[in-house]
Amino acid sequence: MQDNENEYEQTNEYGETPKPSGSGLRAQLEAVLTEKKTLEDNLLKANSELRERSIADTLSSLGVSAKVAKFIPSDVNDKDSIAQWVTDNADVFNIQLGGNQTVTPTQSSVDPSIVAGANRLNLLSSSAQSPSKIQDIEARIASASSKEELESLWAEARAYLL
């Protein structure tokens, strides 16, 4: 053995030091971390949309304007807690509660024809359906004018479906 050779350094039979076997791990780690971040973002977005939909459905079933939804705290999530929050804050939003715990708006000095028109608009907007995300992406793919636009739409579609 030579005097200047490191005793921990291993060499093969040709006197060469082998390369470490972990090459490419950093790239794999970065790819996995990027995928994890994308999945977390999609999960947060889905949870947010689910919460908004749940609140809107609960408020409409209680007969409360959907505009109240923006005032509901983030820790109020399920149907019972939303109903309890509306009951607790009915006086703040000028909502009268009946004996059977149904929520009804208070009588105001607004012309009844305006109230009826607003109710019709609310009914129409609550029953209107917006196009789904997939249909929107399909329509945009069909009208794509360049390869780059098509590739970005395809990436968006894959991210949405995952």
C-alpha cells in the first residue's frame, strides 16, 4: 500500500475511485417535492371549494342570503355549526328566527315588488349551472391556436385530474 493513499478511500482493481451511486437523486427529490406541492395546492383548493359549497347550500336551506357566507369564520365548517352560527348572529344580520328554528328575513320598508324581483333573481342565480372545469378545458383545447397553448392546456388538464 502507498503511504499517501487514504485508508478509507476504496479503489477498484484498476486504481480508479468509483463514482458515488446516488447520482440523480437530487433531481428525483426535486421532482417529488414539486409534485407534492402541486398536490397540496390542489387539496387546499378542493377543500376551499367544498367549504364554500357547503356553506352556500346550508345558508340557502336556512333561507339566508348567500352574501352572509363571507362573514362566517373559517372554523365553522359543518351544517350544524353553520346553523348555530347563523342563530347566534341573527341579530347582527337582521334575521328573525321562528319557533321552529327556521331563519326568515325581517320585514323591511323596501317596496314589495323590488323584494319579489330580488327573490326571483336569487332563485335564478342559485339554480343556474356554471360549466364544469373539464368542459371549459375541452372547449379551450378545441379552440387552441398554437402548440404552446395546447401544451399548457394539456398540463392544466392533467393537474386538474390529479
